Amino acid sequence: MNPILSVQHITKQFKIGAKQESYLALRDIIANPFKKKAKADKTFLALNDVSFDVYPGESIGIIGRNGAGKSTILKILSKITPPTSGKIVCRGRIASLLEVGTGFHPELSGRENIYMNGSILGMRKFEIDKHFDAIINFSGVEKFIDTPLKRYSSGMQLRLAFAVAAHLEPEILIIDEVLAVGDAEFQKKCLGKMNEVSKSGRTVLFVSHDMNAIEQLCSKVIILQKGQLTAQGETHQLISQYLNENKEFSISQLWLTENVKLVELLFQSDEIISGEAMQFSVTLEYEQQIPLITDFCLLIYSLKGVRVAIIDLRPYLNLLKPHKNKLSLNVTLENFNLVEGEYSIGLFYIINEIRKEILDINQIRVKPGSRVNSDISPYIPHYRGYLELSGNIKLNK
């Protein structure tokens, strides 16, 4: 089977530092024929020799840090900007949703923009008529369909743009992080529609920083790093790899207030056994007066950013005794029953009436407990939740 989309050695180079020249009339050229054009100080490789194939019906997630080249590759695929070198072989119509308002004219009404956008996709009027009602119902802008697009809010424009892109049956649907503009209900609706589009045999390319959305929708993932394709393959495995490589944990000079600093959040080990005791210590350093701490807890997140547990330290705040301008607390959690995997540690506190939440202070790895050697092996982490509850079940008589 031939790929529906083949990206072959794409490189994109931008000039940076070049001064914008003023418009030159013919008389200026004649008067000063030897004037040299301004040269760019530097060049920047947004993409460097990127190659991959996408086959019909695949849902591909493209992930990477800001500046990795994700949006650039989508703009090249959408023919918004040409590559510096390389080529793309496309065997289907592409519909793109890259930025709010892309491909729409602000002076035209919503109705007129639907027909214009469909025409750009190469569709005939009767094909657009066939899907017109579905587009209106999905977007929820029926009352304003004959209002100029410039009167729409950004959310209304997004809903209409997504409805057009998803319903006009392109072979390839390209979606950038633009969905983050919508509210939670609309995002859920969009993900459902993209899933439906993918199952119908059409191809989806999806860029997002929401790893849960990527994992829910995409069967494969491509990782871009500094303009280069560093990995491609199965979604769950590569998301875990990406998150592990891109988490940075540091508590150096972490000031909680102007006078209170977190100098230590230390766990007994970087690897903790699920279901066993976990020891950790917290040390604060303060200047001048002893701080008033009214709330203090550790927040535990999955590496996808989902909060899975809270360790409430309020009952032990009276044990914080000052010593050389420091407050320390050593704690043992008897049954730390999170399933195996990696977690990030955050902090919520109220100190001197200052309320704040800080993420990604530290990281822990939880290893499987004793059930691995029992007669019934646990499910692999991909299919499990965050807490181990099986050992707490009792039969009712």
C-alpha cells in the first residue's frame, strides 16, 4: 500500500536578523545602482532533513517541545509555506486547522466562508450542500450564520472552522494546538469527531501538548526535537519516553515566599516499592521571623499532568521545630500504594497568608510490589489506574 502522505527529506530554513528594506522605486535604483541589499545576519533551521510516511486511516500525533518544528511541518504540509529543500508526495485532499481564522475571510459571513472553504478543498457546491446542516449543528453558530466572521468571538470562529474541516470529508485532516482555544466541552466534542473521522478510514495528523488527547486519539507518534525527527512508533511507549526525557526537576533557590525557601524535598530512594512504606523529608529555610504555615501538602501527578494523590501534612505542622533558621519534617507513609510508574511531585501551601501551588519539584519512580510473584500477576500499567485496590477487597457474608 502506498502512503497517502510521504514527507521526504524536508528542510526549512528561516532568515533571522535581516532588516526590512524600504520600497525602492526605479529612480532610486538608477540614482544608486551599486547599493547592496541588506543581508541576513543568521539563518535558523526550523526543520532539518525530516522524513516519514503516513498511511491511509492512520492517526499520527506529532509531539515535541516549543520550537521543535511541529507547526512548521504542518504549515508545509498545508502548503502555507514551501520547504527550503525536500518534497512531499500527497495522495489526497488536505483540510487544515492551524490557527483561529486560517482560511476564512473576516468580511464574509459564516455561510459564505463555509462555501469558500469547501471550494478551496476542491469540493463542488452540491457536496458542500450535503454537509451544510451538519456543519451548522456541530458548530452551534446557527443564529449568526449570516453575520460577518469579524463579529464572531475566537471560540465561535474555532467551532465553525473545525466543523468545516471535519465535515467536508478531506482524505487528510491536520489539526494544530488550536483546539486549546475552545472550552473543555468543545475539546471533548472535537476529539470525539476526530476519532470518528479516523475510524471512517481518513487520516489525521494532530499536534498537541495534551498527552492524554494524543494517547486517546493517535495510534502512532512522531517526536520532533530541535527540528529533527528523533523517534516514531507506538503511542504509549513514545509518550512515556518523551515525558521522561523532558522533565526537569530542581529545587535550587525555590522561594515559597519572600522570606521562606524550600531547600530540601528528599525521598528515601528514587525507586519506591508499591504498597510499602515511603519515607521523605521536607526542609524549609526562613529569614528573620518564623513563618506562619497554615496549609502544606505534597501533590502527586502522573507525568501526563494528572493529579493522582495528595499527601496532607497539616496534622504534622506542629512538629516543625525551628533550628538555625530552618524547619524540618521527616515523615513515613505506611502504605504507598500507587501502581508502578513515574510520578512528579508538586507542592501546595499557605505560608504567611500567601497561597500557592508549585509543580514539578521532584520525581519518584514506583516499582511493582509483591503481587508480581503471586499466582495472579497484575495488569500491565497501561491498563491500570493509579491506586492499587485489589489487596483491600473483603467478601461480604
